[in-house]
Amino acid sequence: MSQRWIAWFRKLFQHAAVDHDLEAEINAHVQLMTDENAANGLGPEAARRQALLDLGGVQQVKEEVRAVSAGLWLEHLWQDVRYGARMLRRSPGFVATAALTLALGIGANTAMFSVIDGVLLNRPPFAEPSRVMVVYMKEPNGATNIFSTPNYLAWKRQNSPVTTMAAMAGGSLSLGSKDGVERILGYQASSEIFSVLGVTPALGRAFTADEDRPGAGNVVLLSDSLWRTRFHSDPSILGSKLDLDGQPYTVIGVMPPGFHIFPYTAEQYYRPLQLETQDAVASSRTVHWLLAMLRVEPESSQKASQSALDAIAARLRHDDPSGDAGFGLTLQTYQEFVTGNIRGPLLILMGSVGFVLLIACSNVANLLLARATSRRLEMSIRAAVGAQRSRVVRQLLTESVLLSLIGGALGLLMAFGALKVVLVLNPVYLPNLQAATINTTILVFTTLVCLCVGILFGIVPALVASRVDLSNALRETSRGAGRSGGKHRVALVILETALASVLLIGAGLSIKSLWKVSRVDPGFNPNGLLTFKIAPPGSAKDQPYVFFQRVLEAVRALPGVESAALGRNIPLSNVDPGVPVAVDGGAPQITDGQVVTRMRLVGPLYFHVFETTVLRGREFSESDTAASQPVAIVSQSLAQRYWPNQNPLGKTLKPNLPDAPWYTVIGVAADVRHLGLDTDIEPTAYYPYPQFPKSLTPLATKFTTVVIRSAQMSGLADAVRHAAAGVDNTVPIYDVQTVDQMLLDAGSLRRFDMSLFAAFAGLALILAAIGVYGVMAYSVAQRTREIGIRMALGATRQDVLRLVVGQGVKMAVAGVMAGAIGALALTRLMASQLYDVSATDVWTYAFVSVAVVGFILLASYLPSRRAMRVDPNQALRHE
Amino acid sequence: MAKMEVLQGTLDMLILNALKLGPNHGLGVSRRIHQITHGTFDVRPGSLFPALHRLEDKGWLVSRWGDSENNRRAKYYQLTAAGKRQLQTETESWERISLVITRALRAT
């Protein structure tokens, strides 16, 4: 095959030499024949004549050879490209308009595809990532949950195809150095994590199963970024000791650059899980704190692994009927786990941006159709001198692909800019968005898009232009009526109006959802709240709550601070622990499909600081101590569920935790949107810090959140840091942020989605309006004579206006109706993303339809003014 | 025997066969085909040269300039290894087909 390629390139680039060679070969042939004829007794003249006669003409033979030549299509392509470039150079205005239109469409698509490529197609930093699965426990109520220690160990003990199951838990540690302390995030993981993910440290070694036992000593692996920034890439870090939470940890390795277990948080360290099976947390079946992952066998599908797991579940249940009822496991691919919730919205955005490109294509196709009319003379001449229609179509398609490549190049520049804007919008929960860049994949994508698009918008105009009726065309002037193109133009305008309407309806629904969400009452007042976290120092391990209170007192004493309170898992902190409760002396109720009661640990004044209404009773006070009667506050929805139409005050409840007492309800608080404005309300029980079960206190007091209400926010963070350091300067405060910011972060994905959707819809509307304007302006120019005659016959300017605008209205209404039908079919796809808005929301449909018709009226009104100014005398003299 | 136009597709095979004995120029190939088919096929330059170039593009022939027996410059074509293989396969398949068709036509 390589010889064939050489032949092609020779024919393409050494065109003259190849041609010369062929001619020499044929001449030599003639010479040989002449010699032969002469040898047969003919005279020199006659011999040569006979030879030429036998040959049948040097040029003809050359043409025959060229027609079979391997490089022929390439040669034609090259001719077409050069000719096309020449044609385009001659009409810079047309090229600028078309290329800019295409650039908007292709640029938006390139940018959006970069986001998809970075976020959805991003390859996790593992070996064979498609085999990595996240494992969940199936709860009896159908919900999924992460593992408790006994559950995890029971699974691990099973001899199964999933022997390499790894467990992990996220956390944070205070990294101490002579410059001060810093809180860093990371993971505790079982030693199987390395084989499950298929990674090895870039430096040093992974921790072993022996090091993953309780009491095996403290070892830690660092992330590449921590190693680079904090330790200046110093390889001698291996074997040295780090101060983590006041304990010495031996550094045994550094992970490869770009490695992370999950892309959401900046992970800085990895240490062995060292599961203690004896302490209260680890032995509890109801404390679910371990996330598990496993690697499925290459040949076994997810389904096969799932059925193997189901079999184990049945066996475990048989061996230990006291375990969680209805217990089972579900598998989810890692990719699904990380991107499952954002794939839908991103794909819908990709689809919308595809619509924008289609609209841009329609516009350019319209321009080409108009141009086809003015190129009729050129086409006729080509046809007259014998050009095949297929050859002419190919030439025109080459031209349109050239055009789309120019548009694509401009589009790439626009995509660069657009990506910068997208990164500024950077929603908190869109993983790997930083990976969205213009890389080779994107360039290939854009080139393919350009080729497809060039053919897509070029084919109809090319077919129309190449259909030449020779006898008429040559007689007509190049300013012919071009009736055949008119039909296509109207169809294209209706199509793009319809596409724009679909996008606008989608964007409208998304905007309305955002508006509805913004009006949701979170159940607290987020304004003027600052929060931070703090972990107790080693010296306060026995009395963490006392330490927290000292920090709280110091903060309360700061000027400008109105009130402050302690809380574990405050709203919008993204941690939402739940535990089933028993009420009024009964057993815990877990029924199918029911939400497990959420659990919060709070201090006095918590509701006061959050401005969450206490509807009945009182909130916790300093007098609710470890020695006093255990008390709890329940949310309104919890009271509704367990004690409908009864007074919940004085009722009792007990969380399903080891050595938990019965708590007496002393207050009912308003419901709070814990995970964000657009999330469901779940029944919640609040317990006071000092009355939490002793066995769980070490877990519950690993850190606390302090919430401060202050009229003055500027400088508060520094003042708080200073105050906390005054209590103990060995532990840092971390995650310092305003609740306003947390609320913004919680809604950032929805806003991101809405912003892009609205931008694409706006772009679509503008492009469609430009399209309508172009077609109307062209049509007015074409109909100047007709309008002149009408006016000469007594038509008023109003009549002319009605004539032109009427045509626009007809197209707009047809387009909007088609768009509404399309939207009915398509907006169903986004139903799950809508909040309190139906996918067929009448008001959105009506508003968008009216707006689009109005916009298109405007676009057709401008050309109609020119029509009204037509002077009948001028117009009729025109021909 | 009357002269026939060469069948489409068999020309390639005839050219490859004509070059089996050694390199030759266009006229030589034409004469050789005339000879081995006992004058049945007459290949005109208008079919010969396109075929030679096509076969060269496919990599079955290579060409170079050389001197003819009476010291004229001419372009000589030579079978490549791929060309020899191609001739072999074409000959085999032709023999099979012609046998089958002959039988089919004689069958009643």
C-alpha cells in the first residue's frame, strides 16, 4: 500500500514531472512503432504517420492514463481547494459573515465538548478504571448506605470473587511544622486500596496489610502536590517523621502526580485505616462510616459480580439473622459514582449547543442559497463547457468545507475565551473542570465537526446551484429570480426558529426552576453567619467538649459577635448522618422506602444563632448536662411523622446507637434544608453535646463547627483565628467560610447549568433573528420590482409593510409551533433537573412563543422599511 | 480467428503474464500479448498505457527508463514480488472460473 501512497504524493506534488514522464513514454512508444513500421518497408514519413494513427493521439492516451491515475481525486481536490480559496477571497464580506456565524456555533460546541471531555470522559488515575466499582450497602428501606465496621468485615471474610475490597474514610489532620499548623484533607484506607485502584507510589512504597492493623504504628503517604509545595520535592522526606494531629507519622511514600481517590477534594495524605474492632464506633452496626471499593475481574461483568454479591448477602443473613434485615450490596462504576449526577445536565447542554450549531448552519446555508442565485452564470458556463454535475457539486462542497474550516479556526479562539469564562463560573461540584482544555482530542473533534458541518450546510445549496437549465440560464442575467432556492430558504428559517424556540423553552424552564429555588425558605437565616471548624488538641482528648466551650467563649467575647454556638454537621456542610430512632419505648421503625431520621449534635443557642424558629418548647441550654435528664429537639417533620396531631413535647425517642438513653422531647424546631435549597426535607433529631452516648463521643468530637452571627463580617475571620489561637495555638481553625458562600456553593451547579443554557438559548435566538433578517432583506431586494408595481397600482406603504412583515410572521408562527412540539418531546429529558416547574409549563411555553414571534417581527420589520421606501418609478426602470 | 477486444479485467492478467519472462516496454507487452494469444487480442495504446500505470500504482509493476534492442530509449516495466503473487492468484481463480463456466455452458 505504501507504494500507492508514494504514487499519490508524486502525482500531487510532482505534477509536472509526472506529466513530462508520461509524454516521454508515449513519444518513445511512437518512436518504437515507427522503427517497426520502417523495418516492415514503409518510408520514414509513412512509418511515422502510421505509428501516430495506431496510437490514436498523444493527448487522448495521456487523458486515458490520467483518468485511472491513483492521485486523480487528490489532484481534483487540490484543484478544488485552490479554486475555492480564490472564490472565497473574492467575496470577503460573505466569508466574514458566514465564518463568524459558524465560529459562534463551532466555538460554543468546542468549548462545551472540552467540558464534557474534561469532566465526563476524564480517565481516573487508576489502572483499568472501568473495573473499579464503588460498593454500597442496600438498606432494608431500599436506600443505599456506606458500611459499618462489622458489615465491612463480614463481607471481607467471605471467599468471593470480590476478595480485594478496600474500605476508606475521608478525614483531615493538623499538619504541624515550625511555620505553624495547617489542616490538610486526606484518606484513611485499608491496605487493599492500592491493588483495588491499581496504583503504586511514585516514590517509596505503599503500606502493607501488617501496617494496617491497630497498633502497628503511624505511617503516611503524601500526595504529589503536598510533597511539592510543602516539602520542595525533597526525596529525603522518605523515612522522616511528620507531626500529624500531634502524633509522629513516618512518611513511607509519595503518590504519583495527578493521583486522587476522588476529584472533589484536594487529598493530601493517605494513611492506613487500622480498623479497631473493639471500640464502640467500630463495633456498632449502626455507625456507617466506611466507603468501600472493589475491582471486578476482567471477564466478569458488573452483573455477574452483582449476583455473586447477592449470594453472599443471602449466606451472611443466614449465618447471622441478627444483622441488618434485607441486607445486600449494590455496585456502581467509579465513573458513575463521580459523574452520575452531572452526566444528564451536561449531555443536555451538549445537545443544546448542537442546536446552536444547526442554527448557524441554517444561516450559512441561507447565505449560500442566495449566493447560488448570483452564481448561476458561472454554473451555466461550467455546465456548457461540459462539467459534470457531480464535479460541480464537489467543487461547491469543497468551498463550503473550506468556509467551515475558517469558521472552525475562529471558533477555536472563541472556545479558548469561553472556557476561561466557564472556569470562572466553576461550580463547586463539577469534578475535573480544570481538565477542560483545548487538547488534541478537542482539535480532532473540532476538525470533524467542521467537515460534517461544511457538508451539512453546503449540500442543499450545492445541489440547487448545480441544477442548471442551460437554455434559460445563459440567456438570463446573473440576477435571476432564483425561485427554487426560495422554498429552501423559508424551510431553513422555520427550522432555525423552531430550534431556537426549543432551546429558549428549555432555558426558560431552567430559569424558572432557579427562581423557584431562590424563593425556598432554607429554615434558617444564612446572612451574617461565619463558620469554622476546629479539632481538639491532643492535650484535650479527654475533655473535648470543654475545649470547644473555651473556644466558643473566646469567640463570643470578640467585638461585633452577636451570638455563637457549637454544632456537628451544620446545614450545607454536605455531611448528613442518619440513624433510625425508636419512639415511646418501642423498637426502631424502618419501613420500606422510608427516610432514616437524621441526627445532629448541637450546643446551646444553636437555633438562636441560625435563626431557626423553635415552634414549641425550648432549645438546649447550659443546664442540659451529662448529669441532667436526656433531652432532644425534633424537627417539625419528625414530630409530624411520629406524633401526628399530638403534642410531641414530653414524648421520648432513642437513636439506634450503642448505650443511647431515651431522650425526652423538649422542643420542636422548624424544618431545615440541610443539603441545599432544592433538596428534600428529612425528619431530624437534635441532641445536646454533653448527653451524647459516651462510647460515641470520641467520634462525635473529632472536630466541631462553630457558628457565629455577627453584624460585621470583614476582619472577623482573622479575629476568630487569633481568638482560637489564644485558647490553643497547636490546632488550627479550618474551613472558615460564610454560610452565604456555602449556600452559593450548594446552588452553583444549578446556576452553572442555567447560565450555559441561557447563553446557548440567547445565542440561538440571535442567530435565528439574523437568519430571518437576512432572508427578509434578500427577499425584499428580489421583490423590488413586484413591490414597485404594487405601489404603482395604488398599494399604500401600510400594504407593503403588511406584505413583508406578514411573510415574516408566517414563518415565525410556523417555527414557534414546530418548536413547541419539539420542546414537548425534548423537555421531558430535563424533567428531573427542574424544581417545582413542570416540563410542560404553560407559562414558559407561552412566554417564549410570544417573545420569539416578537423578536422575529422586529427582524423582518427592518427590511420592510426598505420595502416601503421603494420608489415605483425607480423600481420599474430597474430592469 | 477474428480479432477481439480484450475483456475488462482480463487485460491486467494478460499484461502481468506478458511480463513473466522479463522486463519489457509498452510496445513489447502489446506484441507479446498478440503473440501468446495467437493474434486473438490486440491491445491498443489507449487501453495499454492506462492499464500499465494502474498496475504500477497498485505496486504490481515497477518501471524504469532503459534502452531498447535498437538503442531507442523506452520505459521498461517489470513484475514485482506482489505482481507475481497477483498473477498466481488471478491465474488460479481464472482457471477455476473458466472450468466451471465451460461445464455450465456444456451442460444441458
